Amino acid sequence: MKILLISYDNGSHISYFPLGLAYIASACRNAGHEVVIYNQDIYHWPEEHLTKLLDNQKFDVVGIGVIGGYYQYRKLLKISEAINKSKQRPFYIMGGHGPSPEPEYFLRKTGADVVVIGEGELTIVELLDAISKSKDLSSVDGIAFINQAKNEFVQTRKRELLQDINSIPFPAWDLFPMEHYALFGSHSIKEKDRSMLMLSGRGCNFKCNFCYRMDKGLRIRSSESIIAEIKELQSRYFITSIAFWDDLLMNSVERVTDLCKKMLEVNLNITWTCNGRLNYAKPEILQLMRRAGCVFINYGIESMDDAILKVMGKALTVKQITEGVENTLAAGVSPGLNIIFGNIGETAEILQKGVEFLLKYDNHAQLRTIRPVTPYPGSPLYDYAIQKGLLDGPEDFYEKKHVNSDLLSINFTDIPDKEIHRLLFEANKTLIDRYYSDQKKRMVESARKLYIDGDASFRGFR
């Protein structure tokens, strides 16, 4: 079968590599199908371009995956309209964290034929086989569809997760314009670096109440498999920096120690970034990570209040957060400090604690702002909002409540909505002022060194 996979336009000049789509492309191609990638993300084609392509070229299947953001939802509606208008409309499959928790809503809203729920590599192969042989779709685990004859929603049995994720083929890099994606600049890398996204594992062994990921538990790749992929990227695409894109690379001291030691043994000569946990951010492990090439660790702090951290299910304390960030800075690794506001029971005083923490430990590597918590479908917080009468299902969420990631979707506090937005404005104004004040000082100092000290190493204001 001939399959068109859509990498949608996310509005970026340089796009990050669509890793999930590349894994699906690899699975489809390995099963004997012809795969074509539609790079709207790079060329910024309008949706009319997609309709014309489908009118002029025959595809058996078209597929897209999206997360549950407000932008992605509205983009998906436009793309779905373009697909449905085409004269040779292919069989339409969608997947990802967006439609997986509420598949019936997405099917009826978009007119798609099937939603693949959760992990897709095995499901898509079985689904394509069923489509090509006109088999009953109910025989495929891990999907949902509308029985058109009865107008009934059908969700098949949940697909068991693939436990040996080392067996999953590498992403189908060669189907994508890698020279574009290699220019994506992740945190704390040099301008001349060529960067690429990777997964070190799948899932997470923690249970935050705002997390929308439905698959339970954590499955990690072996250090050998990770290193083999890095070497392949170095050999084929001259990659010099890796951004580990999964939820949590720092899931245990033992795992991180094994990976870092083996990286050092083979002398990869590469820098990398990852997501981490502050309860594991101890001096010894951080120093080892730095020696192995780690330059940035993104931390989910979320709140600087122990009671709220418990409400969130973070399994962290303020003491662990503070010590972990201090240890990270001491090791010469840049920390990403992420704080959200508006979870159950939060107050203005707690927001201020977050601002003060960000100001105290700001290493000026990136602009940090504070967003309101969003109860995405699939998260415990979403279910809580429905139970408390704060939300009336997916249509209420996507069409009325979730209109912007920096605006309040659901208010879980005792603070009026308007006051929350005022507090967020004041908090973020403080953080923005600090960031750009520091940038100004740096630029002025560069000019002083150039013109007063005669420092010819500065290449100018470009």
C-alpha cells in the first residue's frame, strides 16, 4: 500500500524532527509498504496544497499524529478538512496523545476512519494488513472507529505494550530531509552543532496528576542500543549533539551510571540533553553525566510547596528540588527549571515562591516563564475536573476552555480567573525583565571588550 504520513506545520522556522512519525514510517516500510512524508512543517504549505496533492496522486492511506495542545487540535481540524475534501480521499488514520484519550470525539469531529490508541508500531502494521485484505477492523487491538452502518463507536481491546523496545527499528531517517532537522538548536549546544532527537526509553515510573500519557510504567532501552543509534547518526548525518526526547532519562542512578560509563568507554565525543528527576540529581551522578557529554537537564519542578507537590503526585520535596538544582549547577550542567501554577489548592503566595526560586537559580541560559496547569484529556486532573463539574468532556475542553497554553483552561484554585491572569502577568513580567536585563548586560560587556579592550575574538553583532 502507498501511505502518506503528514508532518504538520507547527509554525517554526527550523522544525524539530518528528520522531514518532519516523518510527511509524519505519514500521510501515519494514512491513512492505511504500511510505511518503508530507513535510508541511518545513515548507509551510497551506492545507489547499494537501488537497491538491491527494487529488493528483493516489494514496491508499493517509496518517497523522498529534499531541493534545490547543494549536495541534485546531491544526488537525484544518488538515482533516483538507483530506476529506480531496477527490481521491485515502483511508484516514490518526494517532498520538491528542486523540488517544478521547477517540470517539476525535473520530466524529474530524471524520477520520480510525484512531490508533497509544503506541503505534505494531498496531499500524496489523491495521494496514486488515485494510488491504478488507478484514474486520475489530480484529485489530488498540484502535477505535465508527461502525458506519450502525453509527456506533467501536473501541477494540487494549494493545499490550511492547516490552522489548530494543527490538523497535530505528526511525526511518532517510525518508526525511535530515539536513533541515539537524539544524534544530536544542538547549545549551553550540551554533555549529548538528543535533538530532532520540528516545532512551518510553514512559515514566511516576504519576503526576497533570500528565496525559496513558501508558503505564517505564520501559528503557539498553545502553548498547542507544549507543548504536548515536553512532549511526554520527556516521550518516554527522550529528554532534543528541536531545533525548523521552519523558525521563534519569529514572534511576543505576541506569544513568551504566549509560554514561558505556558512553565514556566508546568515546562518543558528543554532547547531549535530557529530562531528569531532581531526587536523582546527586553530585556523583551529575559529574559523571557531565563527563559523558551532558550539557542540559530539563527538570519538572512544578511547585515550590511541599503540600502542592503531594497533591500533584510529584514524589518530590522542596528540599530535594533545591539541593538537586544546586548540585546540577555545581556540576557545570545547565538546568531547565519548569514551574506551573493553578493546581488544586495553590495560592498567590505559592506562585511567588516559584518566581523567587527561578530568580535565585537563573543561570541566564534560557527564558523561563510560568504557565497555568492544563488538565489534558488522559490526565487524572482532567477526570477530576469532570467529576467536580468544572469541565464537560472533550468538546468543552477543546472548543471552549483550552484556547491557549498560557491562559487558564480550568481554575482549580479559590482565586478568581481574572486575578490568576493578573498574578501570572506580574510573575512573568518579573522573569522577562530579569532575562532581557541580563542579555543587555552581556551585549554591552561584549561591546566594551571589543572596542575598549581590543578583543578581536568577538565576531560582531550579527
